[in-house]
Amino acid sequence: MSFENKILHDRRIAILATDGFDESQLFSPKKALEEAGAKVVIVSNHKGKIKAWSKDHWGKSIDVDTTLNECNSEQFDGLVIPGGEKNPETLLHDKNVANFIKDFVYDGKSVASICHGIRVLLDTGMAKGKTITLWSNLKNDVISSGAKWKDDEVVVHKGIITSRCPNENENFNRKMIEGFAISPKIKHA
């Protein structure tokens, strides 16, 4: 995927992750965002490096740019929440995560999430009233959260961009970039 016109050249996008994120669900969107011209900032619940989970073992690490305690949603134009079974579980135990995500949604900024990362949206209540996609075995979780489940590769509804699995990264990345391009832009100092 190539965005030669750098459609996101004036956008700052946060990727919210912690140890145990799915390797492809962070690195693929990050690369696509950077190719589209965005400034990508890795936000986590701790400083240092965070480590990916790749299939059945620990994978690549990535440096954390800032922590939830050091930043706020006003500094960013959009948010990406990668999946991985371990990533959402850890994030859900931090009350700062819910507030961070809620601020994006309340400000009308796009939030993109894939696979298990969507569980963070469900648990924060930010998927309520929205149509999202997720694995069919989690359909009841979607419905009980007040969201509507749709079995598509990528669903975009009211600023929320969701995708079922990393096999759909290319379509997810394209829709994510389109969503961030039309999302309200912050005024950079």
C-alpha cells in the first residue's frame, strides 16, 4: 500500500499498546500510517520497551514514546489499538486507558482497532451504539456491550474502524488511513 501524496502528513496518531500486543497488528498499521505521512507515537502504560507476542512466543520489541501519564488525547488526531490476547487484558486493568480512549471518541476523533484490541473498546463502553466487527465467537460480547455486530473484514461506523484479524491488515490499514484523513484535526503548536 502506498500513499504517495502523504495524505496524513499533518496528523499525529497514537498507537496504544503494552507487552503482549500482536506483532503484525502493531507493526503493519504503524508502517502504513508512516507511509501515509503520519507521525506515529507509541503510547503505553509504562516507559521503556514493549514486547510483542508472535503466535506462540515473544516477538519484536518497540520503544515507548510516551506513557498514558505523560500525554492526553488532545495531542493526537487518531488512535490505534492493536490486538493480541495479552495486550487488552493488561490495558483493561489501567483506569487511564478508559479515559484516554473515551476522550478520543467524545472529541469525534477516529479510533481504529483490530482483533482482541476491540475488547478494550467494548469494555470502555465506547462501542455502544456503533456497528463493529470482531470474531464471530465474540459476537455475544459485542451485542451485550450495546454494539451491533457485523461479519465483515473491516467495518467503519461513526469514527470507529474495526477489523477481525491480522489476515485483513491490508484492508484495515486502508480504511484506517481514510478514517484518520477525515477525522477532526488537532491544532499543533
